[in-house]
Amino acid sequence: MKNKNIWLVLTASLIVGITFPSCKKSFLTVQPTQVVPEEQVATQKGINELLIGAYSDLDGQYNANGFNFYAQSDNWLWGSICGGDAHKGSDPGDQADAMSIADFTTLPTNSYLETRWEWVYDGIARSNNVIRLLPEVKGLTPTDTMNIYAQARFLRGIYAFFAKETWDMVPWVDESVTYVANNYHIANDKDIWPQIEADFLFAYQNLPTTQPAIGMVNRYAAGAFLAKAYMFENKYSQALPVLQDLINNGQTSNGTKYGLLAKFSDNFNYQFNNSSESVFAIQASLNDGAQGYHGNIQDLLNYPYGNGAVTGCCGFFQPSIELVNSFRTDANGLPLLGGTLDNPEYDLPANEVKNDEGIPSTSAFTPDQGYLDPRVDWTAGRRGIPYLDWGVDPGQAWIRNQASAGPYSPKKNVFYKAWEGTGGDNSVTQWAPLNAINYNLIRFAQVLLWAAECEVKAGSLNQAETYVNLVRTRAANPADFVMGRVTGYQKDPKTGDPVYTQPIVDNSQTAANYKISPYPNGWFAAHGAGYDSTAVHFEEKLEFAMEGHRFFDLVRWGEANTVVNHYFQYEGQFTSDIRGAKFTSPTNNYFPIPQQQIDLSNKTLLQNPGY
């Protein structure tokens, strides 16, 4: 070992500055920028810093080239926009490469594809370097060695999962692949689900229940990702016992039993980071001396745009009209599940949620008066409804291009005005804001609804109903209803005319007519498994809207072709950005392999069919 050197790269990645060479080119072909003797990092301190470096890649900031919003581990483009939760937003030509992903016209040369590939394989490389170096480290106890090894395998599994859900057929790169060995040209001709499963299963079986830091993975978080892998493979009978273990025994890395927060909205409040509902999260913080690099950089484009809004930039990630319609409820507080996937009941003219598309903020507008699921106003900014504590949403004045991307603003990723200087910051980048809200890769609500999916498959319809109702009952907590109803407008002192940009708000009233209820006892059993699957899938749409999951769920359910094409056809009536777009299955179930990677692989990599 004395004569061996390990190539190291100094990077501005989150938390730690030392890591092994990333796969910015073809896996490990990037030339190292600095050499550090192996013995300097083959220490207890060194191996833990390398492990932190592997964790640090989770936020997508894998290089030192400024604030990177292309990789997106929160999948706002790949999962939410592609799944119909949202429009790209901003102006049509702003981030054109993102638009071509959103409407499924992307070419393999797309810069977003290349960046995402570089990011996931950089994370895999960092994880593999921990695994590779760990046997050289002296002084660790067997327990500590196993803990580090299992964490590194878990992290490798996560990055590989991102690659798998994006491109399907991708190379499996383990610790035996190195730059020195010149064995990095690996074909993408084998399914890597078995290797992903193996990493998650090993972590589930070998990690401790608690960890010294809350952001570190424990056995139950690893189990949640194992269950997620099973769900994506339609292995429901294998996922169910893991999910039941999490429901009955699961706890966070600091020993807090898993459970739903009392308020749905607290999942998007930085003061509740690492709560009982957070199974595993990408950590975020601000005002900690890191010049913003510890903040939630992935969403820095995704804020209302315009005078008086949270920031002057950038107007991306606008919730769709179709999504907001989904929150319509009936007189009993239940969702509208009638119709078909390509003609759902909630999109019929009688059920559409009234919006201000095409109406200037200076003109009169009365928000929808029908029944709505209260989660809608923690998910989408709507005109006439308080926008956190930034005032009543004025509608068009906060939208960059309403004709292109519709009337709504994102909300879950936005910080409160009261958090400026603590949980939110408009000053770091000088052009777009950051927040300190963790991104939950998995919430406990997902564990419950995945379990409901499995129970429906197993024929345990009453148990599935119980899990769904836990989520709906939490959503029905009146303490979490958005308060502040617009009851009138200030008058112009000269003309006496109402000034529609100056609403009068009664904070003792709910902002809208919220009505939501759990399903009545025995409802699932009475309606049968087909209806129940629809109900569970729809609950996942509502609960996790704008959280980056929708497209990948539609693909694994086999519903993407029907649902996405309905979305294009329906939404295209109102917005120009996706008008005429078309989804083609199975080609568009996955994205094209980046052309640069194919070229660098000496044609070892094969392009996905149809591209």
C-alpha cells in the first residue's frame, strides 16, 4: 500500500471537499486534478469524509461549476413535469432543453440528459471509492466497518435507481471498475434491478436502527428503498412484508417512530426537517458559512415571478390546470374517480376548478366556490388565496407567461417571508432564491400508500382502505386549512372603484370551501379491487403532487401512455407550451442515453429503442 496512490479530485461539493474522480466523461475517464497518497485517506477520518462526499452528491451538486439545477434528485422536471403535474413554466424559450424533455421531443444531445448521467455516475463512483478503500482502513471496529460499508452500498443503490428509472438499460458499475484498471467501458445490455435490490437488501439487513447523525441512512430507510425497488418491479408480495415492518417498527435515524405529521403542510416547512414522516431526506441548510451550497439548490428556478413576488426569478415549475382539477371533491368530501384515464370525471367542464387564465390582476376575479381537497392550496398558488405569508396571490402578476404555462404557481418548495435569513435567502445567488427545506426522497405517507397498493393486489381491501384513510384523515385536519378569505377590495379614493390588487381578507374564514373525508368503512370492499387500485393511485397523485414522483409512477403502473396523452390534449386547450405534444409508449417510458456517453464508450453503450 505504501507505493500506491489514489487519484483524488478537489471539488466544491456539499459538505466535504475531497472525493475520488467523478464520471463526468465515460464513467471514470476524467483526468484527475490532484494526487493524494492513499494512506492520507485510508484513515478513520478520511473514510468518513469520503462517505460524507458520497452523501453530498444527493443534492445534484456534483461539481464546482456553480449552482446546478439540471441533475435534480427531486425530479421536478423528470417526475412532475413529465407526469403532468406541472408545466416547465417561464417563457417558452427559457431552458429549451428542459422543454424538449417535458414534451418528449428530446434528442440524445440534450444537456439535461448529459448532466443527469454525469451526476448519477459521479455518485456511484464516490460510493464505490468508499467500498474500495474501506478494507485498507485500520482501527475501525467491525461494527463501524459494517456500518460504513452498508451505507456506501445503500448510496450506490440510490444513484443506480435514479439511472434505472431514467434510462432503464444502464451499466452497472461496482467497486471493481477503476480508471487505473481501464475496465470502465461497460455495456448496458443487462437489467440492473438485481444489483440495486442486492445493495438495498444488504443495507436493510446490516445497518443499525439509529445513527449518530439524523441525515445518515438507517436500516428502515434502506428497507423503504428496497420496497420501492420491488414496487417498480411489480413485486408486490415481496414489498408488502418490508412495508409492514416499516409501518409497525420503523423509526428515523434518531430513534423517532415513523408517523404522519399532524399537518400535511409541515412536510414543506424547514422547521420540521427530519420529522417522524421523513423516511430519508436530502439535507438542506442556509446561513451556515457554505455560501448557499448547502441550500435547496435544485429548486432555485421554481418560484413565482414578478413584482411583489417571492423573488424576481424565475417562474418555472407551474402546476397544471389538470392537476388542480384533480383536487375537486364531491359533497361527501371524496375525490371524483369516475370516468376513464383518458376522460376523467374531474376534468369535465362542470367539475373544472375556476381559474384566472387570461384575466389581468387588475381585473375582477372570484376564486372557485366548489368543494376542494385542502391539499390543493399547499400544492399550487391560486389567485385569491393567501400564498403562505407573502400576501394574497394576485394571479397573472406573478406568472411569467400565463398563455404559455397557465395560471398557477409552485408552493411546496417555497419558503415563508418570515424565514428570510433563516430558512430562505434571496441574496446568495444574486438572481434566484434558495431555501433550507429538506427534500424527502421518501415520506412515511408513501410507505402507507405503497402498502395499500400491495394490499389491493393481495385482496386485503379493508386493510388497503385503512392505510389510505390514514393519509386522508391527516389531510382533513382543519388546523391545516389555509385561512384568509377575500371578502372584498379596497376602494380607489378618487373614483370609488374597487382596486383588485388590494384585497380585503377575513382571516377567520377558510380561504376556500375545503371538504375532504376518509372513505366510509367498507367502501373498498364494496367497490372491488379495480376501483380500489384507481383510488390508491389517485391518492398518490394528490398527496405527492409536485414532489417529483408522478411520471415514474405512471410508467410502473402501465398508465403513462393514456394519462400523459390525455394531459397533453386537455391542457393544450388552455396553454400553448405543450399543445400538440404526444407521448409514445414504450419509447417515451424512458429517456435517450446521452450521445456524449455513447461516443465516449467506444460504442459500448447502446441507445434506447426509438431514439
